[in-house]
Amino acid sequence: MADSDVRIQPKKKGLTRRQKRSLSRGAQYVVFVAAVIVFAVTADWGRLKNQFAQWDIAKEMFPDVITLALKNTVLYTVSGFVLGLVLGLVIALMRLSSVGPYRWLAGVYIEIFRGLPALLIFVFIGVAVPLAFPGTEIVGGTYGKAALGLGLIGAAYMAETFRAGIQAVPKGQLEAARSLGFSPARAMVSVIIPQAFRIILPPLTNELIMLFKDSSLVLLLGVTLEERELSKYGRDLASTTANSTPILVAGLCYLLVTIPLGFVVRRMEAKAQEAVK
Amino acid sequence: MSRPEIEVRDLHKSFGTNEVLRGIDLEIGQGEVVCVIGPSGSGKSTLLRCVNLLEEPTKGQVFVGGTELTDPDVDIDAVRRRIGMVFQQFNLFPHLSVTENLTLPQRRVLRRGKAAAAKVAAENLERVGLSEKADAYPASLSGGQQQRVAIARALAMGPEVMLFDEPTSALDPELVGDVLAVMRMLADEGMTMMVVTHEMTFAREVADRVVFMDGGVIVEDGTPAEVIGNPSHERTRHFLSRLLDPAMAQVEEETSDRPGKGD
């Protein structure tokens, strides 16, 4: 073993590993600072401020941006999420069913709605359905259509999340429940799903965030002034004022919700990690 | 003696081409305590799991309390209410407190009222000596405590038969005693028990009969004195010597014809 002893000794010539490490780190800082300086010097600050930070335009937006646009965004998201949750659970249970056609149907559903762009689905609901089935009315008008669109998309993702969560519950739990006399359905409802739900709370919250952002697609359904959500509201104002400030404000309103939600997800994940230890 | 409480007739069980049980005949009388011993992969856990149909037998019949479980039309959930089962990994419901672990099955399966279920839960927690842990969650209990809660949960359903699947194998050695004490208490009270175990002291002192299994068949079946004290088969002797004095075992060639890995 004398051989390897020699090899791991510090080399006598050239840079030591420690010197190389600090050199590499120093280079990274230099690149970062250089990039910031280049941006600060070349950016047209006056123009940027004019475009994005017009205080009176921003002030004009309140309180409507909150009481109307953000409220509608939340309303679309929550209704879509609830529909997706219910539909997703049903599809997950179909996917785990012992009946072949159910499994097959659920698989096809998930592939389709995860594979298609959300935008296309909204176009389909807003344009294709009324043309293909004249006279049919989706209940709830725009709100119903938005919930349907977001729910159909969310269900595909949530079905997979539910399935993973149900399968992550140890097999012994079902065996214990069955040995106590629970029927398969009752064991699922009383023992498995409550545990699966805890496991999937973080990914489910992520899906809520995803739907929150996708709710911007509601503008494709053709909405009235009262039905506008953040993106449509911001875009409309941006074109009437010929200024980008409303877009910035609308964007900040999204972050107002998504950043705290993301924080909650990370907290839950850390807690779950701790529980495993 | 009247009809045996547990009766197994010509039981076969295969997993794919792997034949784990190759014709088991076994009777356990009311109030009898039977310990099933044998090397891992001998099919003893599979046999136990066939007795409440957690495993579907490939062939043969299983009767518990005179009801045939292998009858395709049997209400298996109703039969299982009479059969308590205790698992190696405890399998407590981690999202419920100790008391809720005991009351949920009573309420959902037996449709007992809230007060009645709570009363039965408290009684059974007291029997296993864990009244003070009533509000704790399983994760905060030691393995031995969890297993005693699991026994109490099974008892709260008022079973006529109790099945134990290596109940002490997942426990730290110093925690085994508490669980065995509870099982001994049950045996003394006249519970019919079928216990898959490696605890030879328990088998010797508490069991009425010891069954030695190897290779999916029952090799020996008799009183503890006969099977453990004076085994008549070479396979039993070999197994017992390895179990009682593991440090003296020799390195052996692996035999590939042994059926069933990880029962």
C-alpha cells in the first residue's frame, strides 16, 4: 500500500488542490460581477423605468387588479383544482382497478391531457365545442368553461400523483386493514387514501401553482370585462396605456401567490423528509 | 373434542412456478396454542397468511370456526373479524393515534358506537399495559410498544382466533419480553393462537404443540418436549442446532432446491 500513500500526498509542483479551488471560485465571482456591470451600463434605464415603472399607471390599477383580476384568477384556479382533484382521484382509482378497460381508459386520458398543450385544450373548449355541438351550453358560462379546462388538465397530473401516493403507502397497511375485516373499498377510504394524501400534499400544491399560472389561458375563452383575470387584465391595460407597467404589476400579483405557496411546499417537503428519518 | 377451531386440508400454494406449500394438513383445537417454526423460506408465514386468506391458496381448504374460507362465496370480511392478525412490522396506522387505531376498525367494521368503541379500546390498551399511551402516535412508540398496540387493536375486534406472524422478529432484543408476556397472558386466558416464531423459549414454555416446517411441508408436529426437546427428524435437529447455537454453525453449500425465498 506504499504506492497509494505516495499518490495522495500533495504534489510538490504546480497548484495545490486548495489553490485551484479558490481560483475557480474567484473566476466565477469575476464573471458574475462583469455581467452585472455590463447590464447596468448598457441598459437604457430611463426607458426601462418609463416602460415598466410608471407609478400613476400602477396606482390606477388598484384596487381592481386585486378585487377583480386576482379574485377571478383565484376563482378559476380553485374551481379547476377542485374539479381536477375529484376527477383525478377517480382516474387514479380506475388506473389501479382490476378491470382492464378502466385501467386502459384512465391511461389514455392521462396520456392525452398531459401530452396536449393547455392552450390547445382551452381553444378546444372555447371554439371547437360550441361549433361541434351547437346548442350545448357548458354550465356556469366562462367560470364553468375555465373550471372544465383547468380541471381536465389538472386531473391528468393529479391522477398520476394520486396513483403514486396510493402506491407509496406500504402494502402492510392494506393487509392490516383487510385482516381487521375492512372491505377493499373501506380500507381504501379509511386507511390508504388519508395516508396517501399526506404523501402527495407537496406535489399536489405544486399542481395548484401550475393551474394558477395556466388560468391565464382563460383569456382564450373570450371573457367579459367582469370576468377578466390577471393576464387579460394586465394585457388590456398595457394596450390602452401603451405601457408595460400593467404587465409588471400583474406579474407581481402572480408571484404574490406562487412564492408563498412554493415556500409552503418546501416546508412540507422538509417536514416529510424529517418524518422519514 | 369438538370441531377444531382451525382446520387446514391438503393446502397448496404456489407463487408462479415456485411451490411454497406442498400439501399441508393441520388442525388446531379451541384454546390451543400452536407455534410454527422452521427455516426462512419454509412456507410458515405463507401458511399463516393462508389461514385468514391474505394469501389465496392454490389448492386445498381452510376452515376457521367451522366456516370454510376457501369457499368462493364466503363473506371473507365477516370471517376475518373473528381472526386477529399480528404482523412482524406491526402495521399500525401511522396517521391515527393509538386510541384511534383501536376505535377506527371497531367503528367502521363492527359499526360500534363511539362510546362503546372507546370503552373497548381503553380496556384492551390496559390489557397490554399501554393505557398511558392512548393519545400517542405510533411513530413515538418503541417497537415493543407498537406491537402491543397492534395486539390490542386485534383484540378490540373480539377475535376467536389470533394469528401471529413473527411478532418479535423486528424488535430489539430487550423489547421482546414485553410482547411475549402479552402473548403468554392471552394463551393463559384460553385464546386459540397460531404463532410463527423463532422464539424457542416461548414455544417450549407456552405452546401446546410445536409444528416444524421445511420445504413447504410439515416435517414434525408434536408437543414442545417432543419437537424441540427430542426431535425425531434430522432436518429438525439441524434447524434447532443452528437456531440455539448459531455461533457453532458451519459454512454450507447453498442448496438450490429449497422452495420459497422470503416468506
